[in-house]
Amino acid sequence: MVGLAREGDAGAFRSLYEAHVGRVYGLCVRLTGNEGEAEELTQDVFVRAWERLSTFRGDSAFSTWLYRLAVNQVLMARRGRWRRERRILLSSTAPEAPAPTPQWDNAMDLERAIATLPDRCRVVFVLHDIEGWPHADIAVEMGTAVGTCKAHLFRARRLLRKVLAP
């Protein structure tokens, strides 16, 4: 199927899309904590996949290549958003309003709790504990040290325990 899609077969690519869109979307939701943003990023991932399909060498499974592409898209979007927010913050003279404190009930689910984690902690938690990535790969994707990834994971787990505790 991948071979046909690489040759420009839109139907083959559509089959790849249908086979993987659910998992890519789930990954994007977990990494961003925002369903709307995840929908946009999922579409961006598949547009990027179509454009770069010729770079897929087949050294790994297509799904592995696609999920790495998804993680890169999310991280690039986050970097762009962070830069824009920083420019706005630096040019703004108004004091920043405090972030609202989330209110939890006993029925709090893990997905909602993950969405509340700080960005870097959420990325490391999702990639390591949910997707099974090793710390070394996460560090490369995020451009940080392995120790920093481990620290983010520790913090994410601690925050989740606190949020989900009865």
C-alpha cells in the first residue's frame, strides 16, 4: 500500500489515512490537550506525510514513521505558538491574569488530567508512558537532555497522582 501511495496513488494514500488517522489524532490530542488543535494537527500530519512520502525508506514500519512525523508537527506547532506568545508577552504592559484553578470531581478521568499537565511534562508522559518511547528518542525529538526528559516524566507522574488522588 505504501509503495502505491509513493507512486502517487491517491486511493492507496486514502487507505493509509483511514488505517492510521484515529491513532494519529489520539496522539495529537494527548500531546496538545486540545481536541480542536489536534484535529488541525492531524490534517497537517497527513498533508506532510503526502508531501514527504518519498523520504520514507522502509527501515521501520510506516506507522512508526508517521507517528514520529506527528510528534514533530506537534512540537513545531508548540514552538511557533511559544514564540508568538513570548513576543506578545514582551510587548504587553498589562499584568497577566492568574490561570484558573481546575476544579476536579471524583469522576476525573486520566485524559482530562493529562491535558492539564504543563506542555513539556505532557509530551514526555505521553511519549514515554503511553506510546512507549525510550527517553533517548524523546530527548532527541524535544532537543533536550535525557535527564531533563526524566525530570519532566517524574514531575508529570507526581502531578497526575496529586490530581487523581481521592
